[in-house]
Amino acid sequence: MLDINLIRENPELVREALRKRQSDPAPVDRVLELDQRRRALIQETETLKAERNRVSKEIGRMKDPAERQAKIESMRAVGDQISALDDQLRAVNAELHAVMATLPNIPDEKTPYGVDESDNVVLETVGELPHFDFEPKPHWELGPALGILDFERGVKITGSRFYVLSGAGARLQRALIAFMLDLHIKQGYIEKYTPFMVKTETVFGAGQLPKFADNLYKDHEEDLYFVPTAEVPLTGLHMDEIIPEEELPLHYTAYTPCFRREKMSAGRDVRGIKRGHQFDKVEMYMFVKPEDSPAAFEKMYADAVETAALLGLPYRTHQLCTGDLGFGAAITYDLEVWAAGCQEWLEVSSVSNVTDFQARRANIRYRPAEGGKPRYVHTLNGSGLGLPRVMIAILENYQQADGSVVVPEVLRPWMGGIEVIK
């Protein structure tokens, strides 16, 4: 949520930010209209309430019953007028909140201008792409041949875009999750195990509603959403709280399955396990003071990079341009790893500084140690890393000519002695 004062005082800055995002700036004008109407209604209501209070005191001092009754009747009319204005104010507040909820975050000044993903900037490419003396296979051939990936039974028990991991495949998935959680703990994060379903206000606070409503799975009877990412419950941990300054920064990590209604299109994106309605992910999340968020952003990115590097995966980093920036993000680095069988780069993490955008929606503030009014924290999030794309990269990059797959050395402590999946 943007600061209403920013829109009042510098509406053109917000309009220009929306233009840079390739978004319609018209909602800014509607916000200004509603805000003006809201303030006028408040002033009119307060004036009438002050008059009613004044006359009520007069009525208490009146001796003449007829005069007192006349005043009481006139105040009933004022009361009806106040009730009508209160109804109007509630309607204006509701519409203002709804329009404000559709406005994305303001891009950071370091975010490059661009129209779409083709304008994203490659910041670095690290590691040599693997070379083979045979034709490398994609994971959708490797996995079934090894007996660790079963598409047919996934479709049988659930439907399209679901699969079953078996034996060493299931263990590799679990090893990746344990490895990443333990690594993030060493990097200074506190592990959280959160619910996999959350309330509507929690999803709203994280910025997923109303924009992404069509991509979320919901239990309508209980008004609960399945989490699309651990970012959502981690945001909700401190919803409607004031955090003492001395407790900041707070660095959290969590594993969750993630549930999203992926919009599939024909082509290479739908092959294998690259896109699905359910997938696993380890998340990194930070609550920090505003002045500390640029340095926190660089730390989180470095932590994501270390994860990929320890797995021995070649990676590259894109900085997203304004036209490809996520709804809540002010600045984002996308981390991609190379998959030799697919012959493509796969995004495994988006590290974003969300500034105070989520904190305003979720009402998360901190109290400065020197006193004064509570201030909104800044929040940051990033995958550390996302599965199953890391799984894809490992299977395809570590494959051998005989169809086996070498387990990366860093994962072997969680693999029960399995060094090669045969």
C-alpha cells in the first residue's frame, strides 16, 4: 500500500511511477477525488457532531418543556443527517481502500526503465556451463528412466501438472530443503514452520490480494487460502504489531509447499516439472529499519547466490526493469541457474526489496529507541531457493553417459550415503 500523503503531496511522482511500470495512472486521480470527498465528509460530520454536543448542553439547561422538545426534535434531524453522512463516509472509505489496494509499489531509483522482460539487465554470469561427450537428456526423460519421477501416477491421482517423486528422487528433494534451511540458519536466519493456510487479511497484507486472486487456491467455506509462497505467512507473523527497535533486524527462513493456479501456455514451459500447481520452496524474509534495507537487499541476494554456488550450479543474475517488476517490489534481482538438458536458464529466486509497501498493508511498525511515533518497517523477500527448478538443474547438469546422476557433494549428508542415483 502506498502512503496516502505521498499521493496527496506528489501525485505526479506516483503517476510517473505507474507509467514506468507500463500501468494506467488514472487510479491516482480517483484516489485524489475520493480522498478529497472523504475529508469533506469528515469535516461536515464533525461540524454537525460539535453542534449536536453544544445544543445537547443547552437542552440540559432549558426550563421550558416546549422549547426543550423543539430543540430535541431539531437534533433528531441533525442525528439523521449525521447517520447519512457516516454511511457515505463508510462507502467512500471502502472505495478509497479498494483503489489504493490496486496501486503497485514505487520503483527504486536504481531500477532500470524498461517495457517488459526483454529490457531486464544481466548483472553477472558465474560458472562454466557443463560440457558433455554425449547428448544430455532433459529431466522428463532422465527422471522416469531412473524410476524417481512418475508423471503418469501424478496425473492419475490428481491431474495435469502433478507428479510423484519416488525413492532417491523424493530423498533428493528432501535433502535440498534440509540443506537450504540449514545454510540459511548459518547465514543468520531464524527458521519458522508456518501454517500452509492463511486468512484473507494475511494474504492481503502480503500484497497478493486483490491482484493475484485468480492464481490462488481458496477454501471458501473457511475463508482460508493455501499459501502461494512462505512470504505470505512470514509477512503475517508481525501483522498489526509494533516491534521494539532493538529487536530489528529480524531474518526468517521457512519451508512451505506453494500452491498456485499456473496459467499454462503451449510450448516448452509445460514440459516436465518446471511449472506446476504445487511446488516446494525455501523462503528468506527480513524485517528491517528503512535505512538498513539497501544493505539487507544485497545480503539476501548474496545468500541466494551462495546457495546456488554451493550446489555447483552455473548461475546468472538479471535486474528486473520497471515494466517487469513485481507488484509489491521496488527493486528485484532474479537469480537463474542453467539446466543442460532443457538448454535454458531457469529462475530459482527473485530477491526483492518491498520497502514499506507490505508493512503499510499489514500494519507492521517499529518503535524508535529514542521515542517518537512508530514507523513502518521495510520488508524483503527472496527464494532460497525454489524447487523443483533446482532439482531440474541438478538432474540435468550432473547426469552421466549411462543415465545416472551424481549427487552434489554438499547434499550427500542428507542422502544416507547415496552418491550416485542409478
